[in-house]
Amino acid sequence: MDNKEMAELIDIDGLSHDIELVTFLNSDDDKRQYVVYSKGEVQQETGNQVIYIAKLLPDGNEFKLEEITDDIEWVDVQRLLKQIANAQPSK
């Protein structure tokens, strides 16, 4: 059974793309939210799935994705990802 959560992404040119939502991240102060998603691409050299991370901004009944350009914010996001990666599985 396939439990992938999918969403529609409209790019800057107005083209629609189906993406797989991997997870959401919240900043420690809960003022920023991020989305980790995939377009189904695989890196040829490693065979690993390519993932993207963007800041999630509410825009009425929709959301916009914003690129993370601030180095300090990017370090914060990487720390949040490491917390997920190092979390102990629940029993």
C-alpha cells in the first residue's frame, strides 16, 4: 500500500508539478515552518532520492514556498533535520 502524501506545486512559470511531501519542520520558536519534499528525482551517481527544503509561507488559502537564502537560517534547518535523523524510534 502506498501512503505517500502528495501535493500540487505551481512553479514561477505557472506550471503544475506533483510533489511528495516528506515532512514538515518547525523552528524552535514556532515562527517559521519548512517543508521537505521530493519531485521523484533520483541522483544518478548515488541512486539516492533528491529532496528539497523550502520555507512555507501562508498565502490566503494556499501556501508559497520560499528558498532559504540566509546562512544562519540554513544552519538552523540542518539542525532540525539532524534532530529527526537522530530521534529514537517509538516502540
